[in-house]
Amino acid sequence: MDYLQIKGVKSLNGTIKISGAKNASLPLIAMTILAKNKVKIKNLPQVADIKTLLKLLSNLGATCEMQNDAMEVDTSTLTQTKATYDIVKTMRASILVLGPILSRFGHCEVSLPGGCAIGQRPIDLHLKALEQMGAKINIEAGYVQANAPKGLKGCDIIFDKITVTGTANIVMAAALAKGVTTITNAAREPEVVQLCEILNANGVKIEGIGSASLKIHGTNGKLIDIDEFSIIPDRIEAGTYLCAAAITKSTLTLENVEPSHLGAVIAKLEEMGCKFSIAPQTMTIHPAKTLKPIKIITQEYPGFPTDMQAQFLALATQANGTSIIEERLFENRFMHVSELQRMGANITLSGNIATVVGKTKLSGTDVMATDLRASSALVLAALVADGITNVHRIYHLDRGYDSLEKKLENVGAKIKRLQE
């Protein structure tokens, strides 16, 4: 099993190229199930979750050809409609095949999902919406069995709470449905926006893109031609490297980045004293002379992203004063706190609120990653810790970061991937 060995550094310097967004890639790969042609996707990140979903599509009968950061997916050869437990258990996002398979074939079986242990992320909102569209759904032996032999029908759907994967799943289900589907309280994340934009550009009319109210005009079962497209930059990867610059008091430039997707992250870093030079696809962060404490509440987009909470918690250990971080989206997303405490962080937990007292001196030690974003928080802390930190169980990290250790090494980090 791989682990990362990191020696604390004084500063970083240079340029990092941001990869395509994992959270945009997954629904867009699932979207190819709606296509009648071979679809070329560019700017795909080389991360484990992408490989898992491609393996799932291959098991269903699709062919996938990968060339560097581009891939061609042909789902015209799909023969299976059952997504089995052995793959789905490793990644919750596998549930994204439910909507498109059901919409295309009128039936499917998808194992109940697994993945990150950051709390309850039930799929009941997905299933309730599909039932409203006419699907008959049973859960049996750990599988969601869905049937709509006469096809799905457009209807009005109101999500009780905002759900990113739920919105993506129902948008894809509605794409081939009969009539018009409206989604109220839809997620507005850039990853959902790109899915809607690509469908809208390729034969599925969607109104209200980027808003909380979407109207999808289904094709009545007709598969669509999907033109070549490129994945948007990963805003969470970009945010993580901005935190790496801030915590090491470094100047770093990011390329292939979309600054407009990082509004909440940039605002918080500016509150802490950092400054930015921003161009259309590049941005440079300039360090704060003294890091100021912050108050953060995680929210759905365009609020502060839950996927950046762990990184900012690590950053707050180096701020002068008391920071308050409230996690409102997932109830079990502070598992990295105990590992940061092992390094010397002064953090107190009370329910879903973390109080961080800084600035604290961190010391290198052995720590264990517990989920994807917790892994990156430990890497950030290790960059400024005295001595050597070994971050174990980095298979979590590999799920969402493309070549993290190489990118950090290129800007001056002392980081190695080793085997236990």
C-alpha cells in the first residue's frame, strides 16, 4: 500500500496546471449512456474514481479507449443493465448510471452505493423523483431495481434538499423522457451546469441552466448525438493548491483554472490576508504577511464548498487567533481532526462546529487519511510541520487528485510516494 512521506518546507514557488474536474467527469461519463455515437471527452483527470466508472461501463458492454487525458466512450454496444456491488461499493457516484440506464432501457439494477465514509448520503431523493416520473422501484438484496417499461414521463419534481448527484441523475433521466420535466431546488454547482450545457447543445433543450429551477424537454426515448467536449477545471483541486500556497506563505500560479468557480474560496483567503492576480484562465496567489483567523459555514454552491472544509481547517492552524468552521452538509466530516491533533493542532469539536486556535507549531508524525479531502488536509499540514510526516491510506487521495505529489514536488515540496 502506498503512502506519502513529506518533509516540511519554508515555501513553494512556481506554476501548477489544474486537471479536469473529477466531479464534472463522473456525470458526463455517465451521460454517454444517452448517446448513439462514440463520444470523445478531453481534459479527463487521471484519478481512481474515473477508472472505476469506466470499469463499470465496460462491464455493462461499453468500449472505452483512453489516450493521455482524452477518451472515447462508445455505449452503443451496451448489453447489460445491472451495475454490480463489486464496483459500486467503491464509489458512491456509480449511482449516476441509474437515471440514464433506466431512461434508455426502461429497466435497470444498481447496487446500493458505497464510497467515502463522511456521513449519510442517501439516494432516497433520486428514487422518489424517478417514481414521480413513472418508475416502479424495489430495493431487494442490496440492489435498486427500477422498471419503466413504457418509458419515463416528464413531471414536476421538487427536491426537499439540494442534491448534486440527485440533480444530475434526474436531468439525465429526463433527457430521454416523454414530455417536460421541471426540477425545483436543483443544485447549481458548475459540474451540474456543464452537464446541462452539453445536453442542451446536443439535442436536449434545457431551460434555466445555472439556476435552481431547471426545465428539461425530453426526446421521447430518442438517443442523441454528443459532440466532443472538454471537462471544466477542478475547482477543488485548485482550492487545495491555493491553500498550499497560503499555509506555506508562498506565491503560486495556477494554470487551466476557472476563477469564477472559486468565488467563496477566494473570498475566504482574502479575509485571511492573501491577495490575488486573476486572468481568464490563470491566477496567482500572493501570501498574507500574517494569516488572520476566519469563520466558515459550508453551504451548497455558490456558498463555501464542503469539499474545501478540511483544507481550510488545516490552514486555520497557522492563523493568528481563533477560527470557527461549521459543517452543515455532512455530519461525519471532521475525521481529520484527530489526525491533525496528533500533529499538534489545537482544535476543539462540538457537534458540527470545529474551533481552531492558532498559530500552533505542527510536528511531523504518522497520520492516516480517512476520506478524500481529509487526505489533502493532512498533506497541507505536513508541508509546514517540523520533521517528517507519513500520510498513510492515500488511496483516498488517489480517488480525486491527479498526480498531487508530482505537482507539489515541481513547486518545491519535499514529498515522496513510497510503499509500506
